Amino acid sequence: MGILGKLFRWIDDNAEKSVIVVAYAVMTTIIFVEVIRRYVFKEQAAWSTTIPVYLFLWIAWIGCAYNVRRRAHLRFEEFRSNMGRGMQFSMLMLDAVLWLVMASIVLYYSIEYVQLLEMNWAIVPGTDSVMQWWFYMATPIGWSILILRVIQNAVEDIGDYRHGRPLKHSTPLTSD
């Protein structure tokens, strides 16, 4: 595998985790510093209560895509494991279709909302120039990544089904 292949593999394995860790670290740092500033120095940045909430959007939507890729989302695993192989495959494909339909709806409305925020120059409360749409881009970006992850899973599932390999249900945490 060439350097480009290794880079793509690294991105595939680590992109969501990296964004989540950075957003969480920034969010935690802001909260920690501002709590100390509030109680020790009796002052606080006006934006310190809004930026962490906006960063949580990135954690939530990118985390959603990550969990879809790991197949760690909510589903009725106990019920499905008692089904035949063909029915299990059908349920995996139904999952993919439902995810894609939901993602299409979310993408349509979230892009519309981000455009509205951008056109109205919506500023994060307590700041002079930090745009709200920068943070709200987490929704369409996260759901776009989720679409890619659903397609990746569906392609794997089709290959596994066609070649008689066991169908994947979830990826254990130890593989990270």
C-alpha cells in the first residue's frame, strides 16, 4: 500500500475520533478556564457559555457517524441474531435505506438552516465576529460523513453476504 493508501486508511480509521477529541478538548478547556475565572477572578468571557454548546454539535454529529461506522447505533441485536441469514441481511439493508432517507432529510433542512444563518450574518452571542454557521456546519458535515459510513457498511455487508462470510453486527471497542 502506497503512502496515499496509508493516508486514506488513517483518515478512514481516525477522522471522526480526531475531530471528537479536539472538539471535546477545546470545550473542556473553555469550561475549565472560565469556571476558574468566574470563581477566582470574578469575571467571565461572554461567549464561554455558548461556544462549548456549539462544539457539542460537532461531537454529537461526528460521533453519530463514527458509531454508525462501528455499527454501535441503537438496534435490536438480540432479536436479529435469532433470524436467518437472509433476513439478517435484509435487516442490514433496511437499516442502510432508513439511514440514507433520514440523512437526506436532515441534510436538506440543515443546509437550508446553515445558509439562512450565513445570509443573516448570525454571530455567536458574546462575540464580535464568530459566525454561528461555522458551528452549525457540524450537522450537514456529520450527516454527510454518516452517508459515506452507511455506504461503506452496506458495501461490506453485500460482499459478506455474497461470499458467505459472517455478517457484521458491531465492532467491539477493543478494536480502536
